[in-house]
Amino acid sequence: MVDDINNTGYTFRILNENVPSQDLFEDRTHERVANNLYYTIKNSEQGVTIGLEGEWGSGKSTVINLLRKKLIKDDEKTLFFMFDAWAHEGDPLRRIFLESLINELDSEKNTNN
């Protein structure tokens, strides 16, 4: 049976879900979005909630990573909490979100002591 799979003539390539740490597009689209989000957050007098929506592979995680770097570089005391709702599909979302946030705050508190 293994021989049948290897003799199909198809070449398979594993696609990894590695998130780029820099914007490789010529026009720096992801970087521009991250910069706009950064200035929106920094210039807001109150807390803000931002939703980033897009198709799979459109660069949402890249934008978030670029934004995270800017925020932390600007202020080392910034807590950047990222929650993947998709990973918790079917779970009681509010509860799992709050538990995740509390765990992040606890680990941050322990790191700073």
C-alpha cells in the first residue's frame, strides 16, 4: 500500500503556518496597517477594542506581530494579550477569554517580581 502512495507521481509539500516577522510586500501594506493601528491606540484617550478581519492567509497575524513589536518597543510595560477565538470554538467564549487574560496577567506579574 505504501508503494501505491509513493508511485502516484504527485509531489507533496508541507505548508507551515509561520508568521513573518516583517512585511515583505513592496508597498508595505501590512506595515502600514500596523502603523495606523499603533497611532490609533496611542492617540486614544480611552481603551480601544479593535477587530481585525480577513481571509485565511491574508496577513492578520503578520499585522498583529508588527503592531505588537511597535507597542512593546515603545513602552516595555505594555501588556500585549492575544486571544485566538478560533482555537476555542465551542468553548464558553467569555469564560475562556477571561481565564486566559487572568493567566496572562498572573504570568506577567510573576515575571516582573
